[in-house]
Amino acid sequence: MKNNIPATLSVALPQLQSKSLSTKITLAAAFMVAGLFFTFAGVSQAEVKFSKPVVLLRGTVHSEQTGRVHSVKVSIRSAENRDQEITSSVSNSVSGNYLVVLAPNTKYVVRLESRGVVTKEEMIQTPPVDENTIRMNKDFTVKTTSSKKDLGNLTK
């Protein structure tokens, strides 16, 4: 998702490069109105359907010391082999939110890492899922190693 604009609207954004200034202004205004409509209508996320059952793991990451949100790499690893990264996400530097899609009824290690943060690992177990997507919320706190606001330099 780009700036909470529905996917149908964000697809058109790259096509604006070749348009005139007045066309860009008109389209930008239309996008703003559409964005306001979706915001006031209570639509903040697109609903996604998967071909098989999955678990959407989501949450926020905060600093243990300050309580402020912190941007980190959220790395999902195999419980049997912590060196094997399965997927990853980067928590948003403004909201602290992250989202990853996982298989149901599986053990994972969640590794949180970033420059200026003590690397943290935590074992999780996703619940069994029959036929629908399940949302699983998990918030994390991380211990920062410096007082600098170092959100832009994430570990790759």
C-alpha cells in the first residue's frame, strides 16, 4: 500500500510523469478527494484474499526506553534453522507497524534488528487455520543502544 491510497488509485501514479502540469494538478486533486472519501468511509486497508489459509502477523515495534515507535527489520526465521530467513518486513518509522504473511500451525523465530538496536529474537507459534485468513497481533519492544534517532539505516 502506498500512503493508504487504495491499490486501484496507486497504480496510476507512475503514469503522471508524462502528463502536463494542469493534468497532474487535476489528477492529484482527484486522488486527494478519493483518499478523503476512503478515509471518511472507514476504508484504510484493502482486503486481500489468499488461495490457501494464512496467518497475517502484524503489530508495532516500540523502544523499551522511550516507548516511541522504532523502525526495525522484522525477520521471520525457521524455528529449526535460525539462519534460514523465510520472509521479512521493515516496521514503519512513523507508525511502528509491520506486517508479514505466515503459514498456519508453524513455529517461527522472529528476529528484530536494526542499527542502534540490540538484536532480539522471540519464538512464536501460529495458530491452525481451516479455511480463512487469521490475523495475529504481536507487538514488540526493542532496547536501543544510543540516543540518536537512527531510523533510516537498517541492517540489510
